[in-house]
Amino acid sequence: MKLHKAASSLFSLQRTFTLKLAVGVVIVDLFVAAFAAWFLYESRIQYQESASVSAYNLAQVLEQNITGMIGKIDIALFSVQDEIARHNSGGAIDAKKLNGFLEEQQQHQPEIISLRVADATGLVRYGLGVAAGPRTLVADRDYFIRARAATSQDLVISKPVFARISKKWAFVLARRITLPDGTFGGVVYVNIALEYVGKLFSRLDVGMNGAITLRDEGMGVMVRYPEPREIGSAIGNRQISPRLQEMLRSGKAHGTYSATAPLDKIERIFSYRKINNYPLYIIVGLASEDFLSEWHSDAAKIAGMLGIFLVATWLSGWLILRGWKRQLAFADTLAEQEAKFRTVADYTYDWEYWQGADGKILYMTPSCERITGYTQQEFMAEPGLLERIVLAEDRQLLECHLRDCEKGSEKAIDYRIVRHDGEIRWIAHGCQAVFDALGRPMGRRTSNRDVTSRKHTEAVELRLRNSLRRLSEIAAFSHLSLDQQLHKALQVGCELFGLEFGIVSRIEDGNYEVVAQFSPPDTLSDGQIFPLGMTYCSITVEKNSVLAIPDMGNSRYLGHPCYREFKLETYIGAPVVVEGKTFGTVNFSSPQVYQRHFDEGDEEFITLLARWAGSAIERNRAAQKLAGSQLHLQTIIENEPECVKLLTVDGTLLQMNRAGLNMLDADTPEQVVGKKILGVVKPPYRDAFMALTRRVFGGGSGNLEFEVTGLKGSQRWLDTHAVPLRDADGGIVALLAVTRDITQRKNAEAELQALNATLEQRVQEEVAKNMEQERMLIQQSRLAAMGEMIGNIAHQWRQPLNALGLLLANIKDAQDYGELDAARLDDSVNTGRQLIDKMSTTIDDFRNFFKPNKEKVAFNLKGVVDITLEILSASFKNHNIAVDLQMDENLASFGFPNEYSQVLLNLLNNAKEAILSRHAPNGSIRICVARRDGLASLTVNDNGGGIAPEILPKIFDPYFTTKEKGTGIGLYMSKLIIEDNMGGHISARNLEDGAEFTVTSPLG
């Protein structure tokens, strides 16, 4: 009965679990499907917004290009009008000269099919390609009729026409020719090839299904790229989408919308713009099929992934259900595995533990007691014990490490603890944050290892390396007198040990004589004698080996007479042997207790120092007996763990110790001694090696890193320090060098260099990309500035052109009334020539204005301001803008004057546009040039209303603009010119009723 109930309960539990699992899988699948749909929707919107921006930018670029083209051609029409007026003033038109003039003008305009002149009857009389026989009549053309009926000199732009002479589709730009008596004298017109405009459109990438359309004021198609059918088939088509009709009725000059094109039924995002003040519209359309192609691909991929996910979730649910059914069967197995885990964990050598997120110890291995002296139970009962046993100096280090661990760092550290018995131990500590299956923190798992022995060994090795380095210094003292050598050696020893007293003594007849000493002032002197029994050296001599005691007061020598008399707490000494007999000792001492125990490195150093001292004394005795004989350092060389060698001036090896022979793969000295060492040095380093040799024999010293090839083929990197070895008279007899093997360090440097090379390449690529972007900015800036210049030229020429017209009318009147004599004619000719010269000078000024300077020069700021104002004077006068000048007329700056003029032109244009946009009745601009803080300062302020505070910090950013047709590069290029090219500074701020720009530059 119980078995039946258990089975029934198990079946019910299984059914409930299965139902919950199925519901969970369905919820997850629905959530993922909803998220995928939302993601695709947002992605589609982003693609559409990107296409809208692209269409807007393309339309803006085309508007600027077409405006520039029409403006350039209009100047040519003006020129032809003036030429015809000049011919008429002479009484008759010279056809040959006029045709030549028309041909010359046409050659400068590649987009023009023809430039022609028709008389008042509409008969085409002049122009390239006009036949001498039957003439073409254009009196029925729309542009001729409009020009004839016009009462002003406005430019006439026609609808597309099929040119009767060139037989090409074109649209016409025409201007009325008015005779001196005010009557209609015909038209001068140009045919602009629609084919040329189509080629201009084809240079822009609008995709496979994109389209660019140029329409007239009545929305008739003038040019469409690509043509929907044969060439010219779309011309005149007025079909536009209802959305565009609505936007045009609202009076918007530009806009962006989405619609299906009536011509080809393709859905596109369109951006349209009215071209300046001309009756033309440019429309750019990007097809949804093109810019959404990548989105469709992504959607297909996501749909596929969603299908895989749905299958995976149901498969996972089935696997979970199957796994759950097996859990009970695994329970016994898990219990057995846990027992095995406990066995392994409880017997680990390292001290390991698991600390929960709340700071409690969840588990700790018994090895904690062996390392710390505290039991598991003590740590479990007091979690703060983990921090309390850390040495106070290392607690901040551990706290920083634990914070880094919480951020995911797995870097290990070493710190010290104080054991239960007070002993200090070094711990190698590593910890890792632990998270459950849901990513929730579960504390950290820590592994600690006792590395006290390793730390001790490292400290010993460090001191040993330092000792060897200091021994190398001592070995280089051989050119000094014995007293100087011993004194410097004792100084080095005191510095190395950190002890106050260093002595080389001689023991004779029971007395202790100070041969050489290094000590605080007024404490010891050379030649002092003490009873041997009053010194620790009596113990050293009796022991005949190194004696090292860091704390004499806690040693068995507490009762020694030297301790009672002098209270020297620290002592380390070694016997000095000269010619096989004990000469005395070399020892170091201090009245302070030593902060550590002396180790084998300390004992090795003083042993070698004692040997060196004995050798130095022996050499000194030999030098006294054999004056001028060569001094040898055999004792030091043979006991030096690094390579020590002696070389002649030509690089011949005189002597080398065992360490050096090992570096060269030599088994015996005979293999290398007496031979030139240059043979084992790799060729790239031989010149440097010999240069170091020559420098040392010249009295200098130096270091060199080089590669060698051993006698057995091994490759090593060596680092050598070389000094001159001198005889008793101070003459240089050999080169003494101490060399060590740095192969491992060089290998590490090579790996680092390879990494840096990759980084340098990436930096170069990024710099090249930035330079290309800057080049494009400069080009755009120049194009924008040229557009401004064309407008300024028109302003500058309007007045002299009117004056010329009036002058010609006066000549005609004088002739009609019989008042035209030679004097008056000459005066009129001179006046006309002056007006023409002024117009020519204007062109030269504008050309020079854009000519970049090749190098920095000193230039007068007043001259730059005058030239710039001359260019803008007509425009300022036309818009009733007053200019106030406050100038230091002799102030000069150093830099590029033409580029500086372009910056000033940009600032003045911006000020003019700000005043015009505000519709200020009395516009004013104030320019101040003065010397400030050792710099040339120019300020420009206006009453144009200022700059919005939220955008003031961004005005010098590239492509940032507040103008409807601005490029956003004017102020950015100004900043580059002033700050990068001239080393100056440009800034802006708001005043009460306008903005102020300040430009500072170096004085000239």
C-alpha cells in the first residue's frame, strides 16, 4: 500500500514538473520571439533614418553644384551682354569678333552645348556653329518670349528643349539684350546639355534602384537619372506623389519623405531641395529595396536563429526532464563523490577556504593550522581573524587586492602574516570570485601557500647579486694606492650592510692594529692599536672563518670584553690571509641591533672581500718589491661569479676567470687566452666592441651589450662594464671588464618589441585615415569659400557695370545732340578704362586671396583687414551694415597672410549672415586689432543676436552648423589654420546683443 502511494505521489510530482517546464519553455520562446520582432522593427527604422540622411546630404551637394554651375554660366551671359553693348556703342556689331568672343566664352564652360545671340526678331545670328546660310529662328521659344516681355534684366531659365542647331536635349539660360534706347534688342542664351547634367547625377551612388530628378517650377521632369526608358522619354512628365504635392503647397523649400514613385512604381525615400532662387528643384530618391537589402538578410538570419532557438528550447526542456528523472538515481553517487571531495580537500597541502558574500567562512582546509597556528574552528568562529593575522604594513595591499577580486581580477599577491606563536610568514595569496548558476555572488574561493622559504631565498639572491656588483666596483680600485683601495672597499661594505664601522686590521704580537677604517668622524683612525682580546676579531681568528652576529646581547658572546667596553651589538668579520698566513681581519660593526639575520649571501660577500683585501695587500707588497711590474687581480678574478677578463688594446685576451670561460664554451684557458676575443663577437657588434676598447685605453669607461657565438656554437647576449687597469704609476696596462649573461632579458625585450611594432602599425593606419579626412575637409572648405567669392564678385562688379552703362548712354546722348568732341570722347574712354581696370583688379584680388602661402612670413594685420573688407565692401553696403575699425596700424603677425585673410573672411561672412537672419535695421560689425599679452589680437563682434549657449562649445567642431545650407566646416578650418598652422588661438563668446570672436597669433 505504501509503495503504491509513493508511486502515485512520484507520478503526480512528475506530471506537475512536466507541466511547469512546458509552460516555462513556452514563455521563454514567446519572449525571445517578441524580442526578435522588436529588434527587427527598430533595426528597420534605423536603416530608414540612415537612408533619409544620405538622401538629404546628396540633395544638398547637388543643389550646391547646380547653383555654382548656373552662377558661373550667368557671369558668361553678363560678359556677352557687355561685349554686345560695346559693339553697339561703336555703331555696328563686328560678327567675326563677336563670334570669336562667344567661342572663347564657350570653351570655358564644358557643360554648355552652345552660346548664341538672337536678334529682336528671334533670328540666331551669332555663335559657334551658326551656319552662314539659312538661320534658325527661336522667336517661338519660351525663353525668347519671356525675355522679350521682361521689364528687368533677370535670368530666364527655360523648360527642356530640343536644340534646333545641336540636335540635343537641353535647357536654356537666357538674358535680355536691351539697346541703348531701352528697346528690346534680342537675347543672349546658352544651351546646357541635359546629357551633361545626367552624367553629373551618374557620379553619385544612389544604389541599383535609386533615382535623381531635376524638375522645373511646374514639377516637369528636366533630367532624370537613370532614364526609365529611352533618352528623353521622361522629360516634361509632371507626375509627382501626393506627399510631395502636400509639402510643396506648404511652402517648404526642402524636405524628406517616403513615397512610391509614379514613374516606375518603386518605393523610395526622397529628399528634395529648391535650387537657390532659381525655378528648379532637385529630388534624390533612395530605393527601399536597396537600403533595406542588408536588413532583409539580417531578418532572414534572425528568423533562422529563432527557429533554431525554439527547437533548442524544446530539446533542452526534454533533456531537463530526463535529467530530473535521473536525479534521484544520482543522489547516492553524489554523496559518494562528496565524500571523495572531502577527503581530497581536507588533506590539501595549501591553506584553502571558501568565504561567503557575508564574510562568513563556509569551508576551510585543516592545513590552516600548519601555516597560521590557528585551527579551523577558530577561523569559523571569528571571520575577522583572517584580517587580524595580516601584518599591519600589508593590510592595505590585501584590501586593494580583494576589491580588485570583486571586479573580476585573478592576479595573485604576496603578503605577510603573524602566526599564533608570533612568527612572521610570507603567504602567496590567490582568490577568485564565486558565482552561482544565476550569476549571483557566492563569495570567493582562496588559496594560500607558505612561501617564506622562497622569499628568503629571493632576498638572499638579491643581496648576493648586489654584493657581486659591489665587488666589481671594488675590483676597479686597483689603480689607487692600497690605503685608498681599502678605504673605498670598506665604504662600499658599510653601504652594503648598512653598518657604521668598517675595519681592515693587522694582528701581530697579541695586538689589533687598524690598518684602514671607514667610520663616523672622530671615532677611529688609521694606526690605532687595541689588545686583541678586547676585540671580536679574537673570536674570528680563533674560529678561522666568518663570524656573523646580528644581536650580540642575545648571543653566547654577551660577556666578551669588547661588548662590555664598546657595546657593539652587530658584528660580521672574516680573516684576511696574506701569503698563506693570517694577516688580520676585515670586519663591520654597529652599536645597533641588526634588523635581520645574516645569510649566506652576506657571508659570501665578506669572504670574497677578505680574499680581495688579502690579494690587494699581497699585490702591494709585490709592487714595492717589483716596481713597474704588471699588477694582477687573479684572486678576485678567479672568485668572481660573473665573467672577469683582461684585454690588450687590440682586443687580445690576457686573462679570464672560470665564469667567462663557461660563457664562451671554453673548457680550458688555453683555448682563448692569447687570442683576439673579437672572433667570438658577432659581426654587427665588433665595431662597437673595439670602440669601447679604445675608449677605455683612453682613460674612460663604458658599458656595451653584444652577442657572442661560443666555441661550441651557443648564442648568448652579454652585458659588459669595462674600466682601465692601471699600474703603480697610473699607466693603463689593460682593460678590466666584468661581464654578465643577459640572454633571458634580451629574449623578453624582443617579444615586447614585436608587440610594439604591431601597435605602431595600427597607429600609422589610424593617422593616415585622419589625414585623408582632413584633406577632404580642406577641399570642402575651399569649395564653400569659392561659392562665397562668386557672390562677392557679383556685388563688386554691379556698380562699375552700371557706371559703364551710364557712361555709354552719355556718349550716345552727346553724339545725338552734337556735343561729342574729341576731348569729351577721350575723357569718356579714360573713365571707362578706369572702370574696367577696377573690375580686372577685383578678379586679381580674389585670385590672390585664394593662393596659399608656401611659408610663414611677417605680415601687417591692417593690410589683411583692408583687403578682406575691400572684398566684402559691396555686400556690406548693399545690406546696410556699418563697419567700425579700431586698429594698431603698425601691428604685424607671423604666419600665413592669405590663410589668415580666409579666416577673417569667414568670421565677417558669419557676422553678416547673423545680422541678416535677425533682420536688424542697423547692422554693425566692430573690428579691433591690438597687441595683448605679447600676442597679436584681432576681435570681431556684431549685433546679430549671439550664439545659443547650448551650442557655443560645439561651433568649432567639424560638420557642425546652424545654417540651413551650411557645411559646418568654416569655423573648423579656421581653427585648424590659426591653432595648428600658425600656433595661435581662436575663441568665441556672447556679448549683450551679439557674438565676439577673438583670434590671437604670434607677433611678426
